Amino acid sequence: MSNFQIAIDGPSSSGKSTVAQAIAKKLDIIYIDTGAMYRAVTLAVLQDSIEVSDAERVKKILPTLDLTFKRSDEGIQEMYLNRQNVSREIRSDEVTANVSEISAYPFVREKLVEDQRNMASTHSVVMDGRDIGTVVLPDAEYKFFLNASAKVRAKRRFDENVEKGLSNQTLEEIEKSIIARDHYDSNREHSPLKKADDAIELETDHLSVEQVVNTIIDHIKK
């Protein structure tokens, strides 16, 4: 096949990144973790002690940030901020609590969308986020929207945090946070979370990662 684009959208903790990474590996194409890029910008803002509400200072720091992806020796894709591996740091509770506000800035989105489109213009890619099929890659050949209940997504996040030792939040706190973020992301003025009209929606409450991956690849092969 010639170069093609796969867009995967969905709310927080719906499994987008895990599924996208697995698809990239199976199809031997590039995975662009857009969420990690926004998290890296958020981390940079917090590390510089900038208030996330200070739009001018956030805008000023953007040109100084070098965001790249590298694959580890184990085949895991990692996020680098100014040549530093920040794959663990960008998953902290503090970054999670502030990334939606940073992502909502039009100038942040414009910069990162431009970077993402440039990456997708020369390679076959799979990209996940909240507005990939509607804004970033509206002409993508394949579009999917992953969804799951807030309760299931909270349990996934809780288990992941326990495994990585990243959080002291309770399951109930995580579920409340996910519900709040869903509302914020769906109602923000710029590039809100939305299913593309031509996207295939998959409810993943009772599906394993492997089942979701195989379903998507089956659709692509058709």
C-alpha cells in the first residue's frame, strides 16, 4: 500500500494509545502519540513554574520546545522533551490535571497540529487523540472512535497507575476526574472531542486490547 493515515479518537482512558501502538507495530507504520505531545508541553510549562492560565507565557515558551519520539531498545515508543526522555513524567497526576487547559489554547493546538500533519505527510501513520479525524487528519483513509463507560475507563487508569506507582488517587477520584475531563473536552470552544461523521465507533467496555486491534485491522484490510 502507498502511504495511508489511520485516525483514532476517543475520550480519556478509552485505550486509544495502547491500541494505536499495537496497530503501528502490526502494520509496521509510525505511531504519533498526540496526547503525549500535549502532555510534554504541559510538563514544560509546569517545570518552568508558569501558571497554566498565563496564556502569554505559555505562548512564549512554545518555540523553545523540541518534541520528538524515539523507540527504545525494547521497541517501546518514548516521548522526548528537549532531548530528555519524559515518558514517565508526562503521566503524572499534575500533568493530567492541567493538560486539558493547555490543550485548549488555540496557539498550542495550531503549533502541534502543524507538526503532526508534517509527520503524517511523508509516512504511513496511526495517530490518536480527540480531534484527529475531525481536525488534524480530516482526510484520513481510516477513522475510528473508541468509547467506554467512565467506570470502566477509571478502573483501567487506576490499574495502570498502581502498576506504574504513579498515583495515590482512589478509584472514585479517578472516575470523577474522567467525567469532569469528558465534559471539558466535549464542550471546549476549539477542537472539542467529537466523533467524525465517517468514523467507525467501537464500544470497548467488554473488549480486550487485542480484540479492538484485530477489529480495526480487519476493517482496514477490507
